[in-house]
Amino acid sequence: MKIITTPDPRLREKSEKVGRITPEVLDVIENMRKLSLKWESEHPYELSAAMAAPQMGVNKRIIIIRDDMEDKKNASFTALIDPEVIRTEGKAITDYEGCLSVPAIYGKVPRASKVKVKAKLEDGTEVRIKASDELARTLLHEIDHLDGILFIDHIRDKEDAFYRMNDKGDLIPIKDYEKEIRDNKDLWGDE
């Protein structure tokens, strides 16, 4: 399995509910964890904070979220099955986002500062999660994947909104967004 990237049309499909947790579902989750960590090992300045099953080409409503987004050595993830946003609140905050499926591009994305989500854990336990700030942003980003939405879809003002990472791990603004799209059709498709 591999991480699929834009403009793969599978990233734009709405995912199907999982419902019953089967050994196949648990295999998908384990493969997501492995693939997420493999990607991270190939990107020294980046942390794989989360991943959605559609990024692996699996059309199921499953996401994984890293348990500690501050510690790259902590490689444990929590899987959320059939996650659903119950409510967002708080002021929208614009901050940087990147995505395993949108290689080398970062953007400033506005997101609600608080979210309440319901989901099931791997053992079938139903949970409700109240999250704020970075965790809220990450949950919203991943749940968007389940609905065929990418972070780039949320960026309204294209000027000074997109960035690339240099070889030192710094984010550098992309000055000419239109030229970037023309030069990288393989990444952006028909924007």
C-alpha cells in the first residue's frame, strides 16, 4: 500500500461508513499506522500527525491521530472509526496545514478553534471527543478527507497562502500560485 496523492480522484470520493469492526478493518488501521510512520521516516523535518483511510485508497470512514504531536519518538496513534463532527465553535483561526496527499505544499487554512466529535475506537467503544486548537484542526482536516475535501479547498485568498518546505525545514512562500499550478499539473490536476 502507498499514500495516494493529488490529483488522484479517489481523494475526492465520500467514504463509506464502517459499521461493524472486522479483522479487515483492523488490518486497514495497522497499515495506516505503518504507512504514516514510513512517510515520516522519509521526511526528516515533518511529523505525520494523522491520516485518513482514503489517503491509502481505502474508501472507509477511518482516521488515525497521533497520541503525542510534540514527540516524534512516540509513534502511537489512536484510530477513530466512523468519526462525525457534532459541533464546531470558537473563532476561526488561520494556521499552517500540510497533507501527506498534497506533497510539498503547505497552506494557511482557517478552521474552528474547537470541535466536538463522536466516533468508535478499535474495540468498538463509542467516544465523544472535545478538542481545541491543534487537535481540533487535525480532527477537522482528517474528517474532511472522509468527505472528499482537501485542505487546499478551504483556502480562499490564494495570495501569500501557499508555502513549500526548503531543505532546512523552513516554510517559504510560493510567490506565484498560478505559475505553481501550471508547472505542477501532476500535483494539482485541473484546479
